[in-house]
Amino acid sequence: MREPNHRQPPFAETTVTSLEDIEPTFAPQPVEVAECIDDVHPVMAGRVRCRFDRPYGATEVWLPCLVTVRPRIGDRVLVQRVDGVAGGLVTGVLDGFRPRVEPDPRAAHVRRLRQDEVIRIEGDDGTPLLEMATSESGPVVRLLRSDLEVAAPGALKITADSVELRARQGGIELAASEDVIVTGEQIRLN
């Protein structure tokens, strides 16, 4: 006579008498709508916490977003099931209750400069064009060619607490196709 195998759990008794008595399990849809309940993941960038209201109750999960999608708390988001991405992918914002905020530009390359280092940009022939360095008074940008043109297809604005233009040799020429307006508390000429 064989000994019973005690490793297997005993069969549980059930009162189900027909297939109609079994509640169907909820199968997630290929595209769902969820609510963003947290827009800053504690460790990973580009993830938001979403709440799904499903027939068996609410489910909350952290999901990755497309690079251009920036949901905020309270936004309804579109979540798409994608092979290889557990839980789904946030592909869009249906509506938002907070004003849209443009994403901060992401630095493509960051280089820390020591006091004795510079960043130099050269032309394809090796000619130095521009150099950036640090100094005690702040950053310094040096243009290394004798002639330079700054051109913009639209308006060009220079904004700072104070601006100083100084010519080491020669004069300063201002030319405009329309009026030249000089505004200041006092204007001193020579």
C-alpha cells in the first residue's frame, strides 16, 4: 500500500454546482483610462503612479510614460498595454486639472570644469572657435576667431542686470532700418 503524499495540499471542498456560479476574472483592456495620483517617482524618472477603477476595486501602480507625456496629479491618462512593459505604458493625457508646465530641458552632456580647465569648440579643420572656462568672478566665454557674427532670423535680446559694450580698438556702430530708441533714467553722451 502506498503512503499518501503529504506535500500536496488536500482538495478544498466547494459549493459551486455550475459554471454560472463562478465569477469571471477581470481581463485588462488593451487601452484603459486611469487617474494620475503621483507624478514624482521616488527613484525613477518618467514614471507616474496611476489608479485604475476596476470592477473588483481600485488598483494603483507605477507606470512609465512616453518621453513627451508629462501627466500631473489629477490628470486622466491613457494607458496602453504593450508587450515587454509590465502593467502598461502611459501614452497620453486626456484632460488636465493643472496648467501645463513645459518640461525642463535635459542636459545632453554635463562636464564639470576645474579652475585650470576649459571647454573648447573647434571647427572641422581644428581651428579653435569658442572656449568656456571658470573664473573667480563667474563663467567666461571667449570667442577665438578675429571676426564674429551673431545672427538670428527673429528678434535678438540680451538680458542681464547690467550690460557693458566696450571696443578695444575702433568704434561702435549702431544701424537700424527704423527708429533707434534709447531709454534710460539719464542718458549721458560723452
